Amino acid sequence: MKHRAAGAWQLWSILVAQAVLTLPWLWRTAPFTDEALYLQAGHQEWSHWLHHGTLPDYATWFSGAPVLYPPLGAAADSIAGLAAARGLSLIMMIGATSMVYLTGCRLFGRRPGLFASALFAISGLIVHNGAFATFNPLALFFLTLGLWAAVKTRDESYRWIAACALALALANAAKYATLAWDPLVIGVAFVHNWGRGAAEAFLRAWSLAVTVAVLDAGFLILGGADYLTGVKITTVLRTIHFGASEPASVILWRAFAITGVLVVPAAVGLIVSATGRHAFRKTALLSLLVLGALIAPVDQAHLHQLGSLDKNMAFGLPCAAIGAGYAVSEIVDRIGLRFPAGRFAGSAAACVLILLALIAGRLQTVQFRGPSSGVAAQLVSAVSHGYQRGTYILSDGAARTEQYYLPEIPSRAWMGILAPSAASQAQTRARICAGRVSLVILKMDQGSYAHAYDYQVHKLITHGRRYRLAVMAAQGHHSTQVWQLASSGGRTSCP
């Protein structure tokens, strides 16, 4: 009982530290594109359910079921705004940290579990995910819940197989890409049950795999053809690419820079176990954990796509953290046995690793963060005052942040002009020349427009001086221009 009380106190300290690190991010920035999109979709889902409102076909282009996270996030957003929606994610990430602790304790002992949860909680990606109003935290919580339930199947009845399968199926539904980690969790269940005999281990792992497959298929059947299309397009076939192709070395280096402080100790733990007199089962478990940490970086390197790397790598961090927790604990024990002051030195080294993970997490800049609140306020104010009812707003990207703050502007008024077709270019030109576009939003990177077509739009809106620059909000090397129609009504000459 005393050991449990001590462990609970230490775990609560870790969870409090995680909350303290994450809380400032609940208010620090405006929503980035994904956050604004998911919250908007959630509100539209509620409107569809309650008032039979129109609903875009999110199922075919979301990489997660739009009926799961978006309504949850929108409900929190309706209660207390963006901070509440992000706070919901913080609760989910605290739950994920708790699952990492419980899994580590089950696999290797209480102290490895504590080290694992500490390294996981202060990791930069985990801190940022705790303040993302997206489906990642929900999916990550269910994935870690499934991992813990898989470990519980060794000493408990078959009901934990059902619990594990349901958790994995919910993680898969929340974010389809978590399918990549299902075989790993099933493998952990198989190896961890090896002590019951090969036949029993195989039977339990097979039961888990079949149950997950049946639940996933059932969810797809309930969703219908649109959901099947969404899974194929966004995850299985995955032909959507964002940004330029990057060399595999660049992607793997970024992955190492962000998660190396956890992955390297996990790999060391595997080597320590393989070279020591440990049971094959422990070494096999550590091999699976290291593999789980590498799934996302290897997949992104194979696709030569840097976009979404930060998002997907978070799903391998529970595995890396548990492996690293084992390594730290094992090394502390070995040093303590060989030297008189070894336990103190080993504990100091463990604290240094945790401090290094904390510093690395604080210095990391994730790919996905919205503009600062000040920048967002400037842009929203310019759009709010410059929009003329019945006209259009052109944006060289998805102006989701502005739409989030200005729901009173009809969704049909927002026109994206990112890599438009020839027909779309002609339509854009006609609307500008007819004076039916009251605002144009263009983004710049280091003084140059972000996309080639932006220069043509700039030439159109500056010809004849019908548009004026309402605001130019800058943040780092990036800036956003809002051009406003200077006079209402009538046509404008075009070059």
C-alpha cells in the first residue's frame, strides 16, 4: 500500500508538471488551420443533428471520422471558446500519460513506469498536442489505452481483449493513420502473453486481431461509402501531398532532432537487454517499442513528405518513452551495483536526461501552430471592417482562422485560390473586375508571395488602385496582407 501511495504521489507530480507546461499554450496562439476546420465542422455537425442544417462532405476528405472528435471539440468551444476545446485535449493527454505509466509499470516495474511517464509528459510534441484542438489527442489517448489493455490481457480474463480491441477501433476511427500501430499493439499482447505458452499467446493475439478487424469493418459499414472513400484517399492510398518533396535524410534528421532524446535511450535499453541475461520476452517487447517509435518517421521518409511528420510522430512516443524508461531504470541499477556512489550517479544521469528532454521540448517549434493572438486580432479586425455583404473574400490558402472568429460571414463568401485551375482563374478574374471581391488575403514568406498565382492576383487588384492594403501582419519570416476594395459598386478595369 505504501508503494502504491508513493507511486501515485510521484505520478500526480508528473501530471501537474505536464499541465503547467501546457496551460500557457491554451491561450497563447489563435487556432491554426486544422483546429479552426475541425471546430467549424463540429459546429456544423451539431447544427445538422439538431436543426437538419446543411453539412459539407467532410467524410471524404477528413483523415478521421468527423462524427467523433469535431462534435466534442465544438461542444467545448461553445461552452468556453478555443481555450476550453484545447483544455479538452489537455485532459486527453494527461490520460495518455497515465496510460504510459500504467503500461510501463506492468511491463517493467514501477520505477521504469515513472521514468517513462515523466519523459513522455514533458516531451515537446506531447505538450503541444495537449493544446491542439484536433483529433490527435483523442486518438492518442485511445491508442495508449489499447496498449495498456493489451498488457493487461496476460493476467486478466478475455474481457481485456475486448477492451483493447474497442480502444484500438476507436483510435482508428478518430484518426485513420493509427491503423499503422495496431499490429504493434497486437504484437505486444502476443509477446507479453508468451509466458502462458505459445498456443495461448497466439490464441489471445489472434482473438485481438480478429476483434479489431471486425470492429473497424463495422464502423466503416455504419459510416457508409463516404467513410470508405475517406480512409482510402487520406490514409491507405494517400495521394495527397502538401509542400515540396523532401529528401529522406531531411525528414529523418528532423525526426531525430525532435524525438531522439527518447528514441536513443529506448534503443540503448534494447541493446542492454539483448546483451544481458534477460528473458527473450523482454528483449522482444523492447524491440517492438523501438519499432513503434520509428513507424511515423520511416513512413514519412518513404513518402518524402515533411508535412504532418510532427503530428504522426506523437503516436510513437508512448513506445519510445516506455523503452526509455526501462533503459534509464536498468542503467541506474547497474551503475548502483558496480560503484559505491553508483546509484546516486545513475539517478543524477536520469535527472539530466529528463532535463534534456524538457529543454529540447521547450526549444522545439512544431510545424502546426496558429498565428499569435495579436496577429490574428489584426487580421480579423481588417476582414470584419472591410467585408461587404454579398461579395467574396479571396484567400491564397484556407483562411480558417479568420472564419473561426467571423462565423457571421457566410461560408460561401470565402474563396480559396491555392493552385487554381484555368476555369477558377477566369472566375476569379471576372469577380475582381466586376467589383464583387471586397477582400483579398495573400500570404508572404521572407518577402515573397507564398504561391505563384498570388503575383497575378496582386497585379489584378493593384491595377487602377481600386484596392488598398488594409493591414500587413507579420510574425517571424511570415506575413499576411489583407487588401480591401477601396470603393464599392461598379466594375474596375483589369490589365
